[in-house]
Amino acid sequence: MTDRALSRRAFLKTAGVATAAVGLAACQAPMAPAGDGEAAMGEVKELVTYWGGWTPTQSMERSEDNPLPHNKVLEVLDGYTEQHPDVSIEWIRVPQGISGREWTIAQQTAGTIPHITTHPHWHIKDDLDKNWWTDLTPYFNQPNPYIPAGDPGSEKWVDQFYPIPTGETLMRGGYYNIVFGLITTFFYYNVDWFNDFGLEAPQNYAEFLSACQAFRDEGIDAYGGWTGPVDDTDHWYRLQMGGMLMAGEIEPQVNPDRGTATREEVACAVENGVFHPHLPQYQDWMKLWKENVQYRPADWTTRATDSHSRFLNKIEPIMENGTWSFPRLQYDPLVDFEWSTFFAPVVTKESSAYATDPPTPAWPIGGPVGDQIAVTTRSEKDGVIDAAIDLMRWISVPDNLYTIQSEIGTTMPNVKNVPVDPRFGDAFELLTQQIGESQMFVYEVVTMDGESAEQTGQAWRSYMLDQMDLDTALNIIKESFDAYADRFIETEGLDCS
């Protein structure tokens, strides 16, 4: 196995912590039968892979710069090649400092994309006409030969995966991602600091702003956390707020079945004037969201390389982040204070006339977002598709996936019969039993395309920074919505009548 280092540092910031290893499934699972496309005797199939957050850290020594070392994916890959000496697996690192999407487009265009790589479904949906990604549906409907008879996956591979989060990635009736991990977001807060100020975890948006103001009165920026690229969002809570405000009158018209808000539903809602930024709910959303900007650090528009640093160093008392932060906070030597979490505060009538009564809880952000892996059509062109699919089935063995994920500790499994960290119990139940962020048609990068999301995000950002008034921002967003609907309807031949 080769580590072809394209950079001295991994592209994706990962988090993980060494834990007690489970028994290697390589010693337990049966060997898969040879597929129709197996290589001739002596011919080695060479797979090139990129594992994203599973990529081994360059050092297994825990330090301040490397608090969560991990490399268990190598154990699972070695187990596979021991059983399949006709397959070699090369894993690569990709450069840090560039967009993962930009890297993927460049590699796909050049024909040098790995045979197996991480890439999220909300980007793959924009690539379906490019013949870049393998439709996994036929393979999902076949048995996983590594699963014992009677267990989920022994008849159909897809049965190994939880249906609700997996179904959220369905595109044009097909699956193009294997979702191994689930994540969700919430707020971490410094309990000691809150106690000093006589504060409790806020339950609604008015209380959230009040807590932030209490810290502001002492010159403290309270609201910290990851700031996303402009085409995604600035904080995930923004999307949850939009979902709560639209829940009363608008959502039933856009997404009447209350399942996944499909791109067809969103495009037709825009085309028919059901969903647009001049809605009073949408305008109230922008105004309400802007109210928290004053409580953020001045450089919030910069995407920090380490979103934990201010929280860990007790500079900010509130951090919006996700399940992946648990191991970092648990093991980081800087944490010498009590911390806890609260879920997205609800929007009540106290904040907006468009809030429902009783308040609508926020839909969970995340779901099928962590550990998404796709097989590229390069694997078909290079004649290694059978080996690529077989390797993905091997990783789907519960013991194998547990070996990888439990060491890192940042996601919940989307594969049945994989143990779930007790700390994630409530979040796991929520994500596997109800629709998550894809319910929210307000999440532009998920339910629209990248071009529309970029234009919409720029308008939001400019309004929040007082670079643009509300009316101008709304007009730009309206143009981006309409242009998206026109593009999608024409491409798909959609009838919105």
C-alpha cells in the first residue's frame, strides 16, 4: 500500500482519538466470490483511493497540533488485500488550502480522479450529466457477500444502511453515494462561564440573544464557531431558523409530504411564486438573523482553520459545531472547564409573528453528511469497478466500519449493527427516524445548485455586513432563485403546471 503524498498535510481537517480496537473483521468475514470482471490469474487490479476524514494522520503521537491521531483505516484495507492478493490499494492525500469541490472538478476533468473518493451528494447532484460518478443502485440491489445469511445486507447491500438518511441522497431514482456516517450540529457552551453570569442554556432565540448581550456588556464576543463558504451558509443555525419560520404557511405548499424537499418541488415552488425572498417570512428571517451578527467576533467572515480555538481558549463562551467536536473537547488538554450542549433554540412569537404556536422545533442539520464515499466512472474505464465495489462492501461489514469510525469518534454509523457511542444516542435516534436538513428547502446548496447558492449567499453576507440594503439583497436573491428554476426546469423537462 502506498501513501502518495501530494502535500505535507491532509486536505480535510479530521478529528479522531485512539480507542480500544475491536477484532479485525479480516479474520472473521468470509471471502467474497469472484465477480464476472475479475482479473486473470496474476493480474493485479490497482485501486487509487482518497478517504477524506479517514485518511491516516501523519503522526500517531497526540500533540496540541495533532490531538486526535488515527490510522485504523489501514488495518481494514490490509485485511482486504490479505484476502485479495490480486488487488492493490493506493491511498493519497490531497492538498490543504483549496476547495474540495475545486480539487474534485480539476481531477475529474483531467481524468486523474481516484477510483474511490469522498464527495457529498449535494455536489454530485450538479454532475449527473457529466458521467463522472457511478450509479450504485444496481450494486445496492445485490447481496453483500461479506454479510452472514439473515443479517441486513445479505440479500440486498442497501439493507445495511438506515433508509431515511440514505434515502435523502437519492437522485434521479439512483444512488451515487455510500453514506457511512451521520452527523448533526448543536451548540457547545462553557457551563462555568454561564454560571458566573447567572445564565442557563437558551431555549429560544430571544433567550439566545439575551445571553449573547450579557456577554457583550462585558466586552465578550459570545457567538463563535465554524463559518462556511458563502455558497453554503455562515452558521448552520441560519438554516434551522429559516425552516422554523417557513413551517407554518410556506412549507406545506412547497413540500406537502414533509419528506425530503426535492429539487423538483423547490424549482416548481419558485416557478409558481410559492417560495420567493419577498415573502414576509423570508424578510423576517433575514432581519432576525442579522440581529446576532453584533455578538460574533469581528473576523467571523473568515473561515477559521480551527473553529475550536476560541472556545478551547475561553475567548468565546458559545460555539456552534457538531458531533465531530466531542472527542476534541474530551481529550484536548486546553479543556479545563465544564462544558455542555444545547440544540438549536426555537423561534417563538416573541421573536417573530411568523413563528408557529406552539413553536416548531428546528430540523437537525447533518444526517447523511459524514463519511460519504463515491465510486468514480474512472474505475469503469480502468477496468477496476468490480474491485472498487467489492472493497466498499468490505468496508460495510459492521466490524470493519466500527474499527474505522470508533477510533476517530466524530460520526454516528449509517450502517446497521454498528455500535453507537452513547453520547450520540439522542442525535442518532433523531437522524435515523426522521428527515434532517434535506427537509428544509431553505438550504440553497442542497436544494438548488451551486450557482444559485453562491449568488444567494453573497447577498445574505452583504446585507449582514451593511454593504447592501435589504431590498437590494432581496432582488438579487429573487433573480438567483428564478434563474435556478429556469435552468432546472429546462434541463429536467419539468412540468410545474
